Amino acid sequence: MADRALAGSEHSVSDDLVLDVVEGSALTAYDAELVALARALSVPLVTSDKAVFKAFPDLTLTMEAFVAR
């Protein structure tokens, strides 16, 4: 059921964008992919990951800050 609800909503991000994030931070490739995707979609990245939040404070929001918007 969830697969059908989300069908067509998938987004991909280029490896080059992910590698740019990896090279400019100490994040894992997984976290860098989320950062690159948020940048590509021009949306905030909602996270509780302190390393991501510290590395990209202008891009990230805490869950509490997101809900309060």
C-alpha cells in the first residue's frame, strides 16, 4: 500500500553532488546523499543527526523546529 502511495514520488541525486558533499564534510556517503537531495530539491533537511545538523546548519531543521513552522 505504501509503495503505491509513494509511486512516482521518488527522487534521485547525481553521484557528483553527493561526492561534493562528502568531500566538503566528514559525513558518510548516506548522510551526504540526503544533504545533496535536500539541496537539489531546495527543501530543508529535517534531522536529529547532530553531525549533519552541525555540518549544514543553514540547510537542516530539527524535528521540533519543522513541526513549529
